[in-house]
Amino acid sequence: MKRWFDFLSGSRSSKAGLAFVVVALLILPFALTQAGTAWVRITNLAILFALLSLGLNIVVGFAGLLDLGYIAFYAVGAYTYALLASPHFGLALPFWVVLPIGALIACTFGVLLGAPTLKLRGDYLAIVTLGFGEIVRIFLNNLSQPFNLTNGPRGIARIEPVQIGGVSFRGTDTWFGFSVSGPMKYYYLLLAVLVVVIIINLRLEDSRIGRAWQAIREDELAAKAVGINTTHIKLLAFAMGASFGGIAGGIFAAIQGFISPESFVLVESIMVLAMVVLGGMGNIFGVIAGAVLLSFVPEILRYTVEPLQKSLFGKMIIEPEVIRMLLFGLALVLMMRFRPAGLWPSSTRRRELRGPS
């Protein structure tokens, strides 16, 4: 964190660069609206994935614990919000009440997952977490009888949107002479949450807890030998990562207004993990870059592949989704072969992979 404060108090050019980025982020939704509101929604989705990736980065990037069921915490946060802010149980609790509850419940699930898996690492931990994610999804699919908790595969609809200070995020309002739509309001909310999560991550990375996570990642036995309580530290990684997933899930439910178990399948877990790996495990801004890249590329393909094929062949030959998965797989193979630390790896990871000189 100190290096970022040094950066902020540094040269005039660095301050000007930071001011440019801030202004660009503030006016971005207005520019995207010119191309269509859909692009604002896609940007919101990219920020949501960035939140998820930062949570998973704590578990995988900082602590070195491979988690293939991370989407389960996203689901817990989303369903908590849906149950407490929809007609399903006749509740309409405020956003700022429901969101912490969702994060707390997701945190509890993170501890429940982490406690029995403390002695596992690598492949074994990956299999256990994969199973955990599937168990949560199956429960969501089947907890509709005899007591209807999740409404089964039909999902939960009519979820209340975010309301802050009497302003509903579903409608369009005029602020300072500008028309601000619902997706644009959610953009600013997500951006604010992302900034807070980034600051927390930066603080954690440079803290004693962050260094303890890194020590466990490098050599757990050595970490234990120097007095680190590996049990508590690993549980803390699971709990904090799950909390961020719960927060992202709650906001997702508020934006969508409808959720079902189909939104929380294994592929989503793998996608978030790929964002962390592609961006650079352990590097906060690399992880965000990976999330943004993998969120926008499929949408760009959706708008370019179909008209391109129709102009060349007169019909659609390969669906954009198939091409997306092909490119996605190819990118991962190339990344593992040529840049295993990711596009923007952390300095520690870079030194590890470089090996002794």
C-alpha cells in the first residue's frame, strides 16, 4: 500500500495520469451509451467478474490454495439477497442490510469449506472444492420441497433493485442535467465497491497476514516452523475470499432481478479461475485486467463473428459461443506454455518461475 501512496505523492506526470484514469472511468458509461446500453451492462458484468477474481485471488494467488468451487460463494450471496429482498418470503430488506448478511453467510460457508480441507493441497484440494461447488448448486436446484427455500430450477424472480437514499437503481433519473439510466447507476455503484475491494486487497497484500499467506504458499512446513498459525491463516483466506464472492453475488442478484441455479455452474468457477491465471496470480491489477479481457472478448466475438461469417459464406457455420470456447482454450494453452505467471504477474511469482540465477 505504501508504494501506492508514494505513487500518489510522486511526480506531476503520475498525478496527471491518475487524474486522467479517474475522469475516463467517470465518463465511460456516457461514452458507452452512445454505442448502446448493452455495452454498459457488459462493463458492469466485467466489474462483477473483477470483484469475483479479486476474492479468488486471495485464496489462489496469495495463499496458493486451488479452489475450483468458488462460484458457490457467489451463489450464496446472490440467493441470500434474493430471499431477503423479494416476494418469495415477503421481505424487502434494504440493500445495505442484505449485502453484509450475504457476505457474512458466504464467509461462514468459506470457513465450513476450509475447516475440513486444511491438510489438503494441490489436486486433492481442487477436487474437494469442485465437489463443494457442485453440492451447493444441486442443493439450490432441489431445495423446493418439502419446504420451498430456493424455488428449485425455476429460480427466484422480482428481486428488489438497489435503493439508496430513496433513489431506485432500476429507473432513469436526471442528475446535473444528465440522463442516468439504471445500468449507469449500477456502474458507479460497482466501481465504488471495486475501489474499496482493491484498497482492502492492497492493505492485505502488504500486511503481516498477506506475508503469512505468501509464506504458506511457498512452503507450509517452513511457515509453520517459524511460528505462523497455518490453520487460522488458511481459514482466513477462505473466509475473506468467500466474503468478496458473497458481495458480488448480492449485487448480481439486485442487477438481474432474477436468479436461478443455471447462473452458478462449474464453467463459471473455471472462468473466474482463468481470469486470475490469465491476468497474473497474486497481482491485483493483473487479475482485474484478466477479468476485463475475458469479459469483453466474448461480446466482441458475438458482434463480429456472426456478420463476418454471413458476409463470407452466406450463413452461420460456427456459433460464436463455440469459437469463444476454442479461443479461450487456445489462450490458456499458450499462456501455460509461454507465460505461466500470467500477462501481468506479481514480482514474487515472476521470481519463483525464473528460478535461481
